[in-house]
Amino acid sequence: MKKMKKKILIADGVSELGIDILQEEFEVVERPQLDKEELLATIGEYDAIVLRSATKMTAEVIAKADRLQVIGRAGVGVDNIDIEAATAKGIIVLNAPDGNTNAATEHTFALMLALARQIPQAHASMAAGRWDRKAFLGVELRNRTLGILGLGRIGAGVALRAQAFGMQIVAYDPFLTAERAETLGVRKATLEEVLQAADFLTLHLPLTDETRNLINRERLALMKDGARIINAARGGCVVISDLVDALRSGKLAGAALDVYPEEPLTDADELLALPNVVLTPHLGASTVEAQEGVAVDVAHGIVAALHGEPVAAALNMAPVAPELLALLQPFFPLATAVGNIAVELAEGPIEEVTIEYAGALVELDTRALMTTVLQGLLNPILQEAVNHVNAPALAKARGIVIKEMNNLNEGDYTDTLTLQVRTAAGTQRIVGALLDGRPYVVAIDDYEIRFAPEGPLVLVPHADRPGMIGKIGTLLGENGINIRGMQVANTARAGHNIMAIAVDRMPAEDLVAALRDIDGVDAVSTVYFRGM
């Protein structure tokens, strides 16, 4: 039976470069500007969705998303996604935090310069047929103090560019270290100190419970008379009615906004009537380069997520920095493989899982590998999709105890990952190693063996006596099973071997039963390596 392609919904317009990446192996359906009822009616058909800010992935929509494995936001902000509901359903939420960094940084400066020199107002005056130079007296950025709230990628980019304009930088960010501040050439301060010092204040914050309505009447009162505010981050960080009052009273000389608590802005909004504001319709990421960048980034993230791999930009799983991801990447197939083998060998429900790391893994954050092992264990036996978001919860729900440990003793192999699973009937132990950058299984229980975990595999522990290989091979051949490779290894227990047979297709149950009936065969297990 031909395997159906996974379906991806493009709900908001994104660059064709990202769509091209997804179309290489998935069915892509472009349906921009779906209304809520259409989205509710169709979301159950898709394995992934790509959206920007227009489409709202509410808890109601997510409840209907029975196949959905990943939500990809082509941009940074995820205010339109109920991450808690997605996490509860095991859906990965990812964004593209780097693709529009430069565009948002430059747009912040465009707003700042337009505000300082009243460029939009001067243009409107000239468009009306006037030549009124005296009406548009501006201020210079040089020697002014720029207050930055949030010194992440964009905030840091603004700080570096502001120094080229001769500005003094003071910044507030609860995660900003003294060393980082020194590197960026900014003065670290409290929120109140930044508000009091700033001639220009720019916001580069996510929208959280802590930052919602952060700039309100009380905090505006702390600012200098005649200060100016720029917000190209999240609209909900500013109480618009309080900002309007400060602009009307003259407390603030001006404001430049690209984002708003409710979008789009309506004609009746008070901001539109003010002469000392600069407004743009959420253009921070609206450059050709940025749209291509976020589309490509989110496409690669979705491909990784649908392959069961960790995603550096995932927002609701253990974070994996890009540099750590590069170090862990070769071990993911190994983690999946030991899980696939262990679940097939386990006799009865798994009660406890112990994962042991050695070599280079001892020094790394291995949470992503732990969830990959759990995927390898659970995917073959659960009907629901198991991913890096829900794997620990699914294991816990089934009463599986998870343990992790490091092994500092040197063995025959340097970089190893060992999985031991315990059931009521006993334990199974699988050892995987990375050899020349490739994954190999190097031990199963007491058997020392070496094979690459690829495709269908038949494992046959058997008595060590003449003719066993011939009997097993003959029976497979008579049933149309081609042997692609075979490894045979013995154990410390005298008289016992294990055969690892790579075959071209999985043997049927009746053939497996016939193999078990061969005199001298101890057991037969079949493994299909998922995600290899």
C-alpha cells in the first residue's frame, strides 16, 4: 500500500522558497485568509500548519486538529497561538526567531528617525501643496540617551546601530548579564532607571503576563518631559489610552508604533487623530529578505518536526541551541534505534527506563536525546504520534519511570548510548555507539554484536550449533525474504549466539512463528527502525 503524504496547510501567505522546501516531500495546500469557521472545518485534515499573524490557532481550533503535529509561525510573535492548548495535545509550536531580526532592527531605526525629524508629517504637508520648513523642527539622535527594554537579538541590533549615531545606551532586561552588557556597550539598569533616563525609549519585548500593559500611566509619568517612544515589538505591551493621554498633554513629544493591541487599527482609533505620531501597519518583518528568511527557517523546522527530530526554534519543548543541536544530531538515529529494539525485546509492559551516556555525551545537555529514546520506545506501540513535546508525558501516563546517568568508565567504544528497560519479566539492555560519525548497535543484552540500524531487522538468539544459519536462511528464502546482511555474535554464556539479519521486508507473523519453531531457536524478534 502506498504511504500517504503528510499534508501541510499554508494558512497565511509566505515566501515560495519555504513552500518549495515543504513540497519536496509533503502535500502542500495553500488556503490564505481562511475564516474561523473554515479553519475549524478543515484543520483536522492536516499534519502541520504554517501561519503568520492573521490566522488564530485558538484552543477551540486546536481541539479539532486531530492529525496536527506542528504549528509553524513564519515570524517571531506567537500571540495568535494557544501554546498551552497545543502542548497539552502534543503539538509542537515553532517560530522563526532569526529570519526577520535585521528587518525589525532597521524598521525600528526607520521609525526613530521618522519620529525625530517628523518625516511623515513633512511629506503630508508637501503633498497638500505647502512648503513649511519652520513647522517641522526636529531633534538629533547624537548625544541622546536611548532606553532599550529587552536586549535580545533585535534589541542588541538596535543598541549597536544606535552607537553609530552617537547615542548613549541604557537597557533593561531581566536576563541581561553584566558581561553581555559590557560586550554590547550598554549600561545595565532597572526598568525605572531606564524610563527616567531615556530621551528615546524602544521596546523589544515578548508579550507575556509580565510585559502586558507594561507601559502604562504610572510608568509614563516616570519618563522625561518631551521623551519619545518607539514600539515595533508587541502591541499589548503598551496601554494605548494612557499613551494617547501622554501625547495629548505634551508629556511625550511623540510616539512611533508598528504594532497595536488590536490589529488592524480602525479609522476611529484615537492615535490617527494625533499630529505627533508615526504609524505603520505592522511592517517590522516586511522586507523581501525577511520574508524569505522566515519562510525558509520555519519550513526546515517543520520538516525536522515531522521527521521526529528536535527543533531548535520549538517553543514548547526542551530548548536545543543550534550549536548543541549540531553536536547531538549524529546521536538521534542511535537514540531512536535503541528504543525501537528495546520495545520489541521487552516482555510485557515497560516499568522502568534507564539511559546511560558515555564519551562526548557526558558533557552535553541530553534532554533531547532522552525524548528521542522515548519516541523510539513508544512510537511502535502507540497509535498516537509521539514527539519531543508529548513523549515524557506519555511515558509518565503509562507509569514508566525514567532514569538518566553518565558513565565515566572507558569501554571498547568511546561515544555510547545505553538503554536498559525493565519489565516484570526481566531487563533488556541495548548499547549503541557512534563510529566514524555513523550509528551502530554494538551490544544486545550479553551479546556483543555490531550492525547499522537500517530498515527491517530480524533478531534470532539461538543455540550455537552447526546448521542454524542454514535453517533460518533457508526458511526466509523459501518465503520470499531476501537477506541484505547478517551479523552473528556469541555471548559469555557458552553455547548461545544471536543472529541480526537485515532483510528487504518485514516477515509475516506466520513466518515469524515458523522461525520460532526451528529446533535450537530461543526467540525471534522483528524490528523496523523508524526515523532512520
